[in-house]
Amino acid sequence: MEKSRFSSLAIGLLLTGSSLAADNVHWGYTGHEGPENWGGLSPDYAICASGMNQSPVNLTGMVEGDLPQLKVNYQIGGDEVVNNGHTIKVNYASGSKITVEDETFELKQFHFHSPSENTIDGRSFPMEAHFVHADKDGNLAVITVMYELGGQNAELERVWSQMPGKAGDKEKLTHRVDANKLLPGDDHDYYRFNGSLTTPPCSEGVAWFVIKKPDTISKQQLDKFTHVMHHDNNRPVQPINARVIIK
């Protein structure tokens, strides 16, 4: 698996959910602070504009490959929900891991985007979850799950019932959340590509695993999220360039 050391800024922003860079430059999803301008907001964000391996992407033209099994070993550990102004994020207790090709990554947090950031053959989904992991050297791996509209997602409702309505607020979850139940059953077949953070500083070298099978959320759950966010919180898809998406 490709290894890439992240800056402390990149790791800190992704794992803590901070909305500020080292020089306190704000970013967002609309207007002057929107995705099309991220690269010019700060030197720390320059790769958002110049990078050749940026995320998200439209997954298309996939090629067959001998992908290793994605081994998920999650414990019940979602203990805090945060509204950081950019997303709703659940911080996860230590001890939950994934293993790919003998590389082990620990689950740090998961968060949500609506509509989806990645698309599959041009298809956008109402919501996408990113399960963010780091190995002992700080290298990042993200599992992505797409959500279609359907029945209420019972495990997600544990988070939604305590969703902070104000940016900057957080709540201790009354009942710890099980990330296993936010994945689509035991079917972990995935698409694989190399990419970046989808928020500033857009650092590259992130291993992306997009689960092929979508899960469901209810229309009410989607509406609650979008009402709290006040606007879409998805970065537009970025050029594939020379990358290959493996299925």
C-alpha cells in the first residue's frame, strides 16, 4: 500500500475537525470561501488548486484488480458528536481498526456530506459517510459509504437524536454508537483509489475505499442534517488525471 507522511496540520485538521489553518484562514462551501477558491485562501491550502491526486472523484472507467480483503474490526465506540460548522462528526474511542494488506489503521472519527462528494459513474447520492482512520505513522485511510433514501437508519438515529444544532457545539452521546451498523451489512466489496483530504489543506496520499453497496437513511434524517448544515457540504469532484480506480 502506498505510504505518505502527512503534515501535523493535515492530521490535526482532519482528526480534530478544526475549521482553521495555522494562520487562522477560514474556509467554507459558499462564496469567497468556497471550494473553487480554497487554493488561494492560504499558502497552506495551495495543493487544493495545484494537486494532481485530489478528492473527491467520479468513479468511472474502473479496472479489474486483485484487491485484498478489507478486514473491519470495529468495537462499539462512538462517544461524542460534534457540529464543527462544516459537518456532523462522531469522535471514536480507541480500539477499532481495519486491516488491508497487513497494514492496520485505527478508526478516529466519522462524518457526513450531503449530497455525496464522490460519485459513481456520474451518480450522486443523497448522503455520504467518511470513516477516517490513521496508522501508527499518521497515514490516513478513508472508508466511504453511500446512503440512498429508504427506511430510517436506526444506528444513525442515535447520533441524530443528539445532533448539535449550532456550529462549535458538541454532545456526549448517551449511548455509544456502533460504526459496524453504519456499514451495509457484511458486504465490504469496494472500489480503491489514491486521493486527498476533501477539505483544506487538501493533503494528498490518502487511501480511499468506497464500499460498492449503499445503505439507507430516511428522508427525515436527511432533512435534519441539511437543515442543521444550512447548505450543501460537498466539494465538487476533481480530475482523475493519471490515477486508476480499481474494482
